[in-house]
Amino acid sequence: MTSSLPPDNLPTYRLLTGPDDASFCRRVSEALGMGYKLYGSPSATFNGQNVIVAQAIVWPSIEGAIAKPTGQDG
């Protein structure tokens, strides 16, 4: 069972950002392993040098209190 609050005093909503590389993927994977859930689709942009990605994650205890991302049903 997941606690009602994330560990280490982390926020219940987080937006992970960074270069599209293995380090970013590890950060997302670690958050999922802690119990966070993906919220919406990832976003990507190009800063002229690198692809920068973003992924929102939420702690399960707040899922009922947030609106669903556009285009997601059920």
C-alpha cells in the first residue's frame, strides 16, 4: 500500500525536466519505483543544442483531486 504522502518530504506533484538521455530516464524510473504515477504524456522541445524533455508525475493520493490531462478518458 502506498503512503498518502511521498517519501523524503517530496511534493505530490512533480515536473521532471532535462536533456533526453539515460539520466533523465533513470530519474523518471526512480520516481515510478517510489510510487509516483505518470501524469499525461511527455513533452519535448529543442533548445538549439539538445532535446529537452518533461514528464509530470503525481503521487497516487492526489489523483482524485486533479483534472485529467486533455485527451484521456476513464
